[in-house]
Amino acid sequence: MVKVPSEKRKRLRIDLEIKIKLNPVKTDSKIYGWIQDLSSWGLRIRTEIPPQIVGILKEGDKVKFETYEDFLKIRGQGMIKWIWENMAGVKFEGLDNESKKSLEEFLRICFRKNA
């Protein structure tokens, strides 16, 4: 289902749940969670870390990420834009070429289905 963007959102988002692994660039930590929504700009994740990820991640932290689903595999780097309890917003800063193509095609199909 496509969410209509709020006043702050500049891009449409797709609600979904995809397993993701985050690696904060400045540590050797691995954080597992699920993408809750996705756009061409970034994603919102819910982590397995209860109840808060504050202290493990901070706004402005750089992270590497990777998904595991066959229908959407993306790998890249981003920045934590916000944190709330066990949720975080990640702005894409770099996707490899295969990930860019996969994401663009996935979003195109999803938006077409919901139009």
C-alpha cells in the first residue's frame, strides 16, 4: 500500500516489512531489524533491540546496510536522520548500481499497482 506523503515528506513511501542488517561505520556492531517503509530517498526501520536503539545509534551516524529478500536486494550506505525508541530513519547516501536498479524497478512496480 502506498502512503500519501505528509507535509514533510517529499517522496511517496511503500509500506512493507523486509529483513535488514545495519552496520554502524564507526563500530563493529551489527543491528538486525525490518524495513517498515521505503522510498527512493531512504527507509524507516524497526530494530530487534528492545526497547531503544538510542545509545547504540545516534542521529548523524553513518551506517552500511543490506537486505536479504530475493524480490528486493539492496546494499549501500546511509545516515541516521532520526531515532525514536526502536525505530530509525535512514537517508540513503550511496547504493551500488545493482541496488539502485533493483530499488527503482521495485518502486516503479509498487506505484503502478497502487495507481
